[in-house]
Amino acid sequence: MYEIIQEFEKGHFTVRVSITNEDLPLESTFDDSVTDISELYSQIEHGLLEYFVVRVQFFYEGIEAGSDYLGGCLYENAQTAIEQGLDGYLEDMLAEAEAEAVTYVAGLKQKLEADFG
């Protein structure tokens, strides 16, 4: 289940940024020769780190028109990490989801004009 962290308007779209717990094992994301994986698990278990997936969605008239996901996020605080832009990833995610949404809405417009004149 996703928790909404931010919601705002951008042009004709409603944008939602949300998170959920990451199910992917830390070993799939981090190299144990560089990072002590067992220590990361301990810090997550004790609430010192959060390991999560970020989802960005663009809605048009309540319909999801574009989205992007980023998994394997490991930060002290998810809310703060998102507010600070996820080390530049959030800007890219927003751009990707918005481009998908614009393309979807343009295609929908063409289909509606073809179907309904």
C-alpha cells in the first residue's frame, strides 16, 4: 500500500508522489564488499533508515495518465529525501511521468475526436 507524500497541481494534471516499502533484498541493490549489508538491515529494523519505492503519478480528470517508479531508495527519512529531490532522481521521474501523461492525453484526444467527432 502506498503512502502519499506530496500532491500538487502542474498544468492540467494532478501530481502525486507516494512511497511503499521496498521488498527487494538489500543484496540486490547494494554491494556487500562496499557496504555492510547486515548493518543496513539492522538500521532499517531499528528505524534509523527507510528502504522504499517511490511512485510518481500524473492524473488528468482523475485518470492516471503517466507514472514512473524508483525502487531501492535507502535514506534516513523518506519524506525529507523526497523534499530534497532524491539526489536528482525525483526531477527525472517527474519529467518522465509528465511526458507519458502528455502523450496519453494527446492520444486520447485523437481517439475521442475519431469516435465522437
